Amino acid sequence: MAILGRSRIRQRREDRDDAMKKYVLPISLFAIFEAVAVALWLSKGNAFYLFNFTYIGASLALGTALFIRRNKNARRITQLLVGLYMLVYLGLVRGENMQIEGFWYYLFLGVFEAATIHYAVAKIFGPLLFGRGWCGYACWTAMVLDFLPYKIPERPRKTFGWVRYVVFVASLAFVAALFLAPIGNVESVMFWAFIVGNVAYYAIGIATAYALRDNRAFCKYVCPITVFLKPMSYFSLLRITCDHSKCVQCGTCGSVCPMDVDMLDDARSRQNGTECILCLECVRNCPQDAL
Ligand code: SF4
Ligand code: SF4
Ligand code: SF4
């Protein structure tokens, strides 16, 4: 009896170790966000940071765990959990402008809070670690665009990428003008800028998606945040690579990629490499498990 009991305990331990190994990515993700949550909570003395980063870390961990369990809606679930939280709760309820104008605004004020922390973590330094994971799993603009019918681009890529720099400079000029012009209640202006900015992003995003038959046309040509995201994600630790000993060159991965990435080329300088949003559609569809 004692030997049977010991073998059951050993079996349970092995099962638990296997589960830990299988879910190491979601556990690590949650641990990283929890570390940020606790560090900001203690350094700023504000429990909101504990809630905020715990919620986001838990949502991302849930999404990756669901992906490991081969749930085909894993990414979309995470995108909705994080995107709606940021748009509705942080933006509309708490009145924090989390768009690029909000980032410039708090940066000019010299305040490391709200949008500045968000940009530092998700869009400037975070991409060194997780690339454009923000674009695949959290952005509230893409959260809506991904419901449109052109999940895979139906037309060749255009050369309108310069538009992002125009929008980037315009957002900076708008906030600079707010500081230079004698405008009262700038906080209220920033709140309304958040509403108007989002309505404009959705309208332009939907219009360009239909015009170019590509859900992610806005991300490819217009979004000013890519001015930060693209160069930083070039150095990303987390990236899609190909095991060429398994690949049979069937082309399936390229045909399902929403961002036209040449994922068969492992070089950092590969075609559209900084466009990868880590959606894992190529990984999910590869018949050889080569990615
Ligand atoms: S490129 Fe811009 S709009 Fe598209 S997902 Fe990334 S942050 Fe969102
Ligand atoms: S889907 Fe897989 S096997 Fe086919 S080309 Fe891509 S990596 Fe190679
Ligand atoms: S399909 Fe693959 S290469 Fe293309 S964006 Fe998604 S993860 Fe990146």
C-alpha cells in the first residue's frame, strides 16, 4: 500500500511538472507583469498600478494559455479583454488620454504616469522583449479592425508608409500648440482629443481596410505609434523563426500572414520583419510545426 501511495504521489508531481513546463510562457508573462505591478505600486504608493498591471498580465497569460490549448480564439479574447479595458475603463471612465497625444502631453509635463508608463512598457521598451505583441493582443483600434472581413490582405502592399510620419508629427504639433497657446483646462481638451482621436482612427481604419481590402491597412500605413514600434521591435527577443529542416516550402504561412512578413527568412532585416504582430497565424497553420 505504501509503495502504491508513493508512486501516485510521484505521478502527481510529474504531472504538475509537465503542466508547469507546458505553461511556462503564460506563467512567465504573468510574473513579469506582476513584478512591474508591485514595483510601481510600491514606488508610486498607488494601488491602481497593482490592479492595472495584474489585470493586463492575467489577460495576456490567459490568452497564451488558451493558445497552448489550441483555442482558435485565444488572441481575440486577450485583445478584447485588454483593448476594452484600456478604451472604456482607462480612457472613458478614468479620463486618461492613452493615445499618442496623451503620451506627448504627460511627457511635456514631465509626469511619469498613465500614458507615459503605458508607452514605455507597451510601445517603446517592451517591444525589445515582446516585439509588436501590443498590436496583436491589446490595441483597441485593431480590436475593432480585426472584426472586418479582410483578415488576409487581398491586394499587394502599397508604398504609403510615409503617412505614419505625417500623423506622428501632427500629433506632436497638436500637443505643442496646446502648451504654447493660452488655452484653459487643458485636461478637458485632452479628454475630448481622446474621444475625437479614437473616432477618427476607427473611421480612417475602417475606410482604408475596405478601400485596400486589408483589415490592417491602418496599421501598415497610418498609425503613428509604429514610429516607435517598428525600430524597437527590430531587436525583439521574441520573434518567429523557421526550422528549415522541417519546412517543406508549402507557402501556407505566407498566405495567412496579415502583415506580409517573410517569416521563412530568419534575418532581422527580413521583409516586413518589423511588421510582425505575433498573431501566430503562421505557427497555427504550418502543417510541419516548422515555425
Ligand atoms: S499599428 Fe497602431 S493601430 Fe495597429 S495594432 Fe499597432 S498600435 Fe494599434
Ligand atoms: S507553412 Fe510551414 S512548412 Fe509551409 S512554408 Fe511555412 S514554415 Fe514551411
Ligand atoms: S502570421 Fe506570423 S509572421 Fe505574420 S504577423 Fe502573424 S506571427 Fe507574424
